[in-house]
Amino acid sequence: RSHRIRLLLTRHIAYEVDGQAYLTIQLRRYTEPLTPLPGAGSEVDEYEQNLLVLKLSRKLTSRVGLSLQYGSFRNGARRGGGFYRKNVYTISLEASI
């Protein structure tokens, strides 16, 4: 069984700056017992994925744009503390020819 929620918001903020927010929440529940690995339990588990991305972008000229982006990611099994988290910061310069 899997449940996924996605949300995208886009808005013009000010000074020709556009903002975007993207959110994904996903939960999977495995109802069948997993094949046990040596040293691991065989209990039913759940997998969760959360993703949040915030982006600001602005056109500097008719051919050049600049954007700043922050992403927060969290994935892993809910039981046993098997999560990993990752934060990504991005600056990009866009150019058209």
C-alpha cells in the first residue's frame, strides 16, 4: 500500500522575483513479511520519503536568469531509525543563446 501527497505552489513575490515551493510526502507500507537477512528482523516495515524544495528565481536580462534553491530530503525505513537526511543548496545562472 502506498500513499503520496504532492503540492506545488508558485507565486510572483516582488522585484521580478518568482518563488516556488514543492512538497512530496510518500508512505509505503509493506504488508508481506520480508525475507529475513542474516542479523535482520523479518517484521513488516514501512518506508517514508519526504521532499521539500524552495526556489527563488529572477531574470536579470532577456537572456540571463539567476535562481537560488534549497532542498531538504528524508528517506528510509520508519522502524529501526534507518533514515538519512540530505540538505542541498543550489545557485544557478541560466543563459540562452
